[in-house]
Amino acid sequence: MRASAVVLLLAMLVTVLLGVASRQVNAPLAWTDELAQYLLVWTGFIGWIIAARQRSHIRITVIAERLPAGAGRLLEIATQGAIILFAAVLIRYSFGLIERTWDVESIALPVSSAALYAVMPLAGLALILQALAEIAAVLSGRKLEAAEPGTQPL
């Protein structure tokens, strides 16, 4: 996942730089804006998966930290259940988006507009699997710690 994120970020950087440079020499490349948008969406979803795996999403833990251990575990299971529900909704509606845009060609790129949405079911599935792993960890008694800000390995 990290390698994918790095490749996507570098591709987005190169794309945006090409777009800026081509405008400076008065020969704009029409496809750079659209490709940068596609790469941004894909990078966002990959980043979401990475953050879920590292438990580095923003969490408000004021109440959870004050709960007894059993209630804290139930809250974590409920939280992961909500993530599973959200990811399932994401998967459900992503297939509709893909189907409706499959035969629509991108404005500036020689690809289907569905390429923008193709990452959504993959991200949803990855999030469901991660949430199930988190639930299994809670049920097995392993303590789950949220990452401290700034301590995640790069």
C-alpha cells in the first residue's frame, strides 16, 4: 500500500508540474488537470486504507478512555461495525457509479470515466477486512492502541 501511495503521489507531482510547465511555455497539455484529479482520488483512497491499517485516523477518545475495559471493548466493536457498514455502503454505490460511467469516455484522457471510481470497491473491501481484523483483536483480548500523532513510520 505504501509503495502504491508513493507511486501515486509522485505521478501526481509530475503531472501537475507538467501542467504548470506547459502553461508557462504557452503550450498547455489538456490532459494534466484531469489526470491529476484521478490521481488525487486514488491517492486519497489509498491513504485512507493506510491510515486504517495504522490506526492513525482521528479519534475522539475522551469518553472511551474513561469507560471500563468491557465497555471500551464494546465501543471499539461498535465503531468497527460502523466502519464495516460505511464500507459496505461505499461498495454498494461504487458499483452503480462504475456501471453508469463505464461507457463515458474521459474528457481529456483515453480511458473510461469509470477509472475514477474503480478504486472505491477495492478500498471498501480493504476497510471491511481491516475492521474485521480489529474486531478479532478486541475479541481475542489484544489491546489496540491508536498511534500517537507524528509517530507513524514513514
